[in-house]
Amino acid sequence: MIPIRYNLRSLAVRKATTLATALGIALVVFVLAAALMLSAGIKRTLATSGSDDVAIVLRKGSDNELGSTIEDAQVGLVKSMPGVKVANNVPVGIGEVIVVGAMEKLGANGVTNVQIRGVPDNVMAFRPSVHIVAGRAPHPGSDEVIVGQRIRGRFKGTDLDQSFEIKKNRPVKVVGAFEDGGSSYESEVWADLDTLKSSYGREGIVSSVRVRLESPAKFDAFQAAVEADKRLGLQAQRELKYYEKQSEGTSLFIGVVGWLIAFFFSIGAMIGATITMYGAVANRQREIGTLRALGFSRWSILVSFILESLVLAIGGGLVGIAASLGMGTVRFSMMNFASWSEIVFTFDPTPTILITAFCAAGGMGFLGGFFPAVRASRVSPIAAMRG
């Protein structure tokens, strides 16, 4: 086999074309990795919102909390179903109201939708992973709210001690900011349940009921009990499964768009690699003839040129992957197709995504260098030496 240093020397000699081709491949890999990381970040953000031992109950036929209504009288019935955990002789569960409010973006002209959740006094006890990181919790029954850390200060009036209107002529004051391990709750505003009900005319109803089960294994019994009474007209889901469904549309859209952009960019990158390698073959006819005269087989020539193209592509791919890792610190907001409200995501660089991006770089190198390598392997040593 031809030593690899021969290929490295060849790439070093053709600095301009080598650099241009490597950067083109790096761009493709960066776009692909960033899109896949964002798609994974969407899934992780929504998945961390759910708990394995929590069940969510919605009106039958509703795909999400926004389209669901449950009467207050039914909340107690749901919480009394078999399998619900009881603490201090009280079933562990909460009813919440979900609405979408229009809020002004800071630093940009325009209005976007933000999800507002009406929560009861015991919401922090029900969701122990949520904790206040700035300010304080709101007083029950007041016009005070807390905002998720990811949207704090991103919209007009959403920073600490500022005010905004949750509905026209109904101002509320931000008294705290909270975190929840990067979940989708961090892209919400939490208001007092009764305050939100009265503001939006939702008296007597909630959007959803959540209960904590004695164990995840109790879900089937709980679901059967909820759905057995046809008069209630309710359906139960595992909270984890619910949020997985909420992430499907948005993550699929991002993933498909990312692959499409990367596909068209990769065509250009592979054309660049092919041109580079064809130029290398044309300028190294004598070298190829000498290698053949020295006894190297056509197969060795073929492998050598493919290897050279792979080295070029992998080098560019590593640059693209390294650049994409920097996106891990970036927060990206977009509309969640399930709730039609803006949600803030982060890029999640999983090992699978990095391996996929690396393999994509290698694939571009192989496809871009294959035909020039075939041409090089067919060079006649005699004709090359005469030329």
C-alpha cells in the first residue's frame, strides 16, 4: 500500500483548493449537526417536563391542554381514582388552566405567543424539581406571577419587578423567576389559578388535571378507572408520553429541514471534492505512472486516492463538528406547533449526533473522491511516463 504521508504531502501542496473544499464540507457538517442538535434539544426540553409517576388527564379528544376543559367538580373525582398517591390523607394532584398570551419581544418588532399557566398554591410541592432562582414565590390570590428563567427578560415586562398585561387591562407583576432542569416550564409564565380563571373567563373549569401515582405501574389501573366512566368524557396519559407527542411535530420539522439543507449543501461540497481530486489526478500523471512502474497495483492507487479524499473530508468534518459544539451554549426560541406558543430550546450535542455528522463527512469524502480515484487507477504507466 502507498504510505499515507504521500497523500498528506499532496494535500499540503494544494493549500488553496484543499482549504476551500475542507471548509465547504465543514459548513455542511455544521448545518447538519446543528439541526440534529436542535431537534434533540426540543425532545429533551419537552421530555424533561414529564415524570414517569405522573398522569395527566384531559378532555377526551383533546391533543393538548389548550384544547381541553374539565369542570372543577371533576377534579376531585379524578384525584380519588385508584392508584393516586395519598399524602397526609390528601390525594396528590393539581388542576391547572393553560392559556396563550400575546407578548412584545424585546429588541425586535413584533408580538409572539407565550404560554401562561394558572397554578394552585401547592404547585411547588407537586413539582419539587421547580425552584425559585430569583425573587420570591407569588402570594396566593394576588396579581403576581413568576416567569421561567429561559424567557426572563426576553419579552417586555418579564424581568424581575416589572409588569405586563396577561390580558387587556389586567396587569400582573413579576416577583420571581424559576428553573426546572431545562424543561418547557421554563418558557412559561405561572400565575395564580383563580387570577387567571377570572382574567380569561374560565371560572369553574380547568384545562388539565395531573396526579402523582403510587408508582408508574399503577397507571393502567388509573387510566381504566378514568376512562370507564363515559359520563366524565376524560382520557388519561402518562405525562412522559404526553410530552413526547408534543415534541413530535416541531422536532420532525427541524430534523427534516436540517437534512434537506445539508443534502443540497453536500452536493456542492462533493462537487468541490470531486473537482479537487480530479485536479490532483491531472497534475500528478507522472507520479501515478511512477507508482505503477514501482509495482503498486491499480487497487493501491484507487485506495490511496480515496483515502486522500477521506482525509480531506474528515478534516473538514472535524472542524464542522467542533464549530457545532459551540452551539451548545446558544438558546433558540421558536413556535411549538403543539401549543402555538414560543418556547426556548437549547442545542443538545448527543454522541449519536456527533457520530452521524462524522459519518456524513466521511460519506461526502468517499463519494467525492471515488470517480477521480477510479480515473487515477486506470492511468497507464507508460503513457504517464511519456507525457
